[in-house]
Amino acid sequence: MRIIIDAMSGDNAPAEIVRGAVHAQQEFGVKLDLVGQPEAVRACLRESGAEESADLRIIPASEIIDMHDEPSTAVRRKRDSSMAVALDLLRRGEGDAVISAGNTGALLSGATLLVKRIRGVRRASMAPVLPNGGAGTVLIDCGANVECTPEYLLQFAYMGSLYAQNILGLSSPRVGLLNNGSEDSKGTELCKAAYALLQAAGQAGRIRFIGNVEGTDVFSGRVDVIVTDGFTGNVLLKTIEGTVKFMMGELKNVFTGSPKSKLGAVLLHKDLRGMKRMLDVKEVGGTAFLGIQKPVLKAHGSSDARAIRSAVRQAIAYINADVIGAIESNIAYMRLDGAAEGKERT
């Protein structure tokens, strides 16, 4: 197994990206390609106490796609960028997965243009796993598709359900449609139309649809896959990240406010560390683009070495679980349900 890493991507590139790759290579024994400006990457390898080898190669790329580049044209305009070169390597079969902490829109556009979507999938989507006290809750989509059709949401439901089965080990994941109320009459026209498609798929026994769910259900453990459009999903995800950051800061203030609270912090240190790890996006590592023909994972833009190490671990799990094969095996159902509502397109 060989994983390709965009070494020039994210806020902390290339130092933290390379350091995380070195840690992952040492821990997981996987072969890695670091794509980027050779001298910069080589210097970071030396700082990390590592050097080039057959298992840790440097692939040259002279350009960098940054957060200000136009997502839809960045890969075309910067063909020798670390992101474009990494995706092209994957397309040619010279690696098993790509990880990048770069521009999300550019990575999605590049993956769609170079690696291609699974035939029959209308839009690739992002599906992070949120903590819920159990295996976790899959949120799909969280930002790849701002504007959606009911058919997109139906396919998100299928892909999210298959992801939960193959990655989280849930035999019959409960799928809910994010809405502003649990009643089937609630929501926008998109939600109402999507509800009908999801309900039909549930009645056919293809997914386990439990109806509408609200924001309060995200961490409740009563739903395993939450389906929504990318705009709503991204707002929800960023709100959660901000809330977690605020609460962890407030907890720190509470436990450092007095001698008695400091003693309590010492006694609860192990439990607090466990809670922090559960909520830390750096432990998750990245999010796969579901619907792309080969594994492409988006790491957080602020990824440090620990986050990149976690992203490599996640890429290995994604490859081994063969989520892509599971989606390909269910395309006929996904397209058939869409056609039933007059949504089928070539």
C-alpha cells in the first residue's frame, strides 16, 4: 500500500505535513510519497530525523495551490502543483490514496476532473464522523455541495449508510434527514422532496430511514447517519467545532481558577484528556470524498503532525474497508430510486 501526501498543503506545510508523514510511516509501516518542492521537503525530512527511501519518496512539484486560488480552475491552471501532481499519480495507479490539507474546493474539483466520480454518482460528498458516545455519527454532506437536489441527498444517504457499515461497523445504520423539526411536513421544498425519496428507499429495505432529525440529535446516539446539503452541514460542523473550542477553554478556566479546582483537575486529568481526544479534530485526521473512484481524503487546513498521522491511519482504514466497492455495488439502487422521481440524468 502506498499513500500519496500533498506535502505543500495546509497552514503548517511543509514542516508539520512531513513530520506527520514520518510518524505515520514509522507507526503503520505504510509506503508514502511526499509531493512538493524537493528541497523544502528534504529539509523537513532531515529535521524529522528521516531521509528519502523506497518507502518514503519525494515526488517533485514546483507549484502550490493556496486558499486564495479559484477552486474550479486551480488544478487546470497549476498543473505542476503538489495537489495536481498527487491526484494525477493516483489517477495513473501509482498510489492507493491521496491526502491533502489544501483548498477543499480545489481538491474536490481536482478529484472529480482527474480521478473521476464513480459512474452513476451525481456529486461526491464529504462525510466526517462526529462523536455520539458510541461508534459515531456520519454527517453527509459537510461542505462539498452547497446547492443540492433531492437525488443528491438520496445518494448521500446511501453512501453515508455504506460508510457507516464498512468503517464504523454498524450492521444497520439509522439514517436521518436534518431538518427544523421531526414532522414529515417540516422543512424546505428540498427537504420535503428528499424525505419522500428516503422514505421510499427505507420502505424498500435499502436503507434504515428513521425520518427527520434535528440539531439536538447530532450527539444523542439515536441516529448514525445525518443527511443534509453541504451549506447546512458545513455551518453545523463549524458551529460544533467552535462550541467545542469554547467549552474546552471554559473548562480550562474552571479547573485553574482556585487551588481546590486545580486539585480537581489533577484528579480528573485522565478523564479530561479522554474527553479532549474524543472531541479533537486532529484525532480524526481527515474526511474522505465519498463517490470518487479512488480514495481522496481532505485533512483539516490547520493540520499538525498528529492530524496528518491520523489522516494516514484513516486512509488505510478506508482502503481496507473497500467503501468504494460497496458504493459501486449499490449504484443500481441509487439510480433507480432517483429515476422513480424523474431525477435520472445521463
